[in-house]
Amino acid sequence: MKHIRPYPISGPDVAKILGRNWVCPYCNSETTVEGDDDITWVPIPVASSPQRFMCLGCCEDIHSTCASDDFDSNPYEDIVAEAAAHEGLSMSEFRRLCLQQQIDSAKLRIEREHDNQRYSERLARLESLLVAMS
């Protein structure tokens, strides 16, 4: 795994944070409906108030694609393009936000967890991808 996702949040917790049930804005299929505790959520990389969330499946697809060394030829690039369009951003802007979210998540994991070596290597790699985009 070359990407790092934020800590996941349960569906009931997302519904509680938002004060209502939520549907993933990217796949439009996963929901926070009561009893669907298997689905976990992470904040989307675009800042908003209140914070919005995407399902873990979309997160995995989007984060792994954005962290790909061969982003421009990645077969899942269209998923990132669709998410970026949904947010009204260029794919480059959305990818930057996604990489920054992963960098922030890596720093948090290094702070909280004991596997610093693994996260430090990923952090350095993600930071180099972000710098290369500048």
C-alpha cells in the first residue's frame, strides 16, 4: 500500500455528526442508514462546513490512484476525474487536496501509532509527489 487514508468513522457516527443519514457523494450507493455498520467513512479531501464524507471504498480508489506513481496512465484516473468534477475542481487541484489529506493522515498516524518507519516512508513519498506537482 502506497497511500494512507484518514482514520475511518462509523456510519452511525457520520449520521450523528451531520444530523442526518448520508449518501456517498462519489458512488451514490453507500449510505449511513441505521444497521449498516459495516460501511465506514472518511472525510472528503475538500474542506467544507459541515465536513462531508466518502465511503471507504471510494476513499481506497481515490487515495490509491492519487498516490500512484503513474497517475496519468492509472486505469482508475477517471474516478478521480469524476470526484474532482463533482467538487467543481480540476483533477490537479483535487489530487493536491487528496495528497495533502494523506500527508496530514500520515503525520497523525506517526504521532499516534508505533509503526513510524512504515508511515515515515509513505509520508516522504507522498510529500515528494506533492512537490513534483508544483
